[in-house]
Amino acid sequence: GSFMGLGAIHIDGYGEHIYVSDFGPNRLIQFQDRVGTDRASMLGAEAATSDPDQILLYGWAVLIDDFDRNGLEDILVTNGHPKAAVESEEYAVQQDLLLLQTRGGHFVAQGTEAGLSAPNTEDSRDPEHAYSSRGGVRFDIDHDGWMDILTTGLTGAAKLHTEQQTPDNGPARCTLAPINTVVPSMGHSIG
């Protein structure tokens, strides 16, 4: 396989695993005595196709966090077709997926219903092809305590998804904030 993204994740009832994104079926591997066991299919974490189209997905970045705050780690996989000269229908099905872990280690895949934006031509800045995700990072860009997710694509603008505070989602999850450790200053050079 291509093995494009990696993430370490604890699976409820199964222990520590490595999630590996790929073209087609992704893998969820646990190593014991140097032998790997892939549980992706058994636990619903393959994220291999875009049902009902059955077009194989190209998984890239892997982000691990408890996105739904249920005490279990979840997986965000960015998906995007690698070729620039394909029909927009193939691009459009390459939806980023949030795999939410339930008790017992099973996963439920969500896309736009979880707030992830669908691939579109506005983000790709190409009227012929929809956005094609690649890299991703989770952090708190505006230091408000709520998670932000930035993804980049094959072309176009970077996408920013921001966690929205609701009455039932608990306290802010990002508590580290940068502070100045030296006197703020500015400078310039003369060439």
C-alpha cells in the first residue's frame, strides 16, 4: 500500500493500535510479539469506499482526538484523489471522514453531518475539480480554548474547521496558551 498517514489510538476493549491511511482500505493494527493484527474491517474503521459509489478513497492525514468527548479516541481522515486531471465527480466523493469510536471499539463514519465541509470548487479555486484534501493538523489557532482543524489540499485554499461551543459540550479543551517570556520587540536589517 501507500501508507500515507499514521496515528496512535487506544481502542476500547482492544488496547493500543496504529491507524494507517491508504488508498482503499485503511488499517487499524495492533502489534503483539512483533505480529500485527489488522482490526479495521472488524471494527468499521476501513473507510475504504464512498458508498454507494464504490469509488476507492485516498486516505491522507490521520488526526486522533476525542472529537465527540465521549471518553474514547476518534479518527479524522482527510481524503482526496491524487490526480489533478480527473472528472469532478470522482473528486466530489473524496469526503473527509470522522470515524467516531463507540463503546466496544466500533466506529461510525460521518462527513458533512459531523460538520466537515464537502469537497467543492470554491475551496479548490478550480471550476473543473473539487477540493482534494491532503494534510491536516489540529490546534487552537485563535487561543479561544476550542479546537481548530486545518486541512490543506492538492490545490486551492486551506480549510479551517472550528469547534463550536454548545451548552452540553463541556469546558474548553485547549488550556495551553502562549505567553511572552521576553520583552516583545521588533527589528530590521540593512542589506
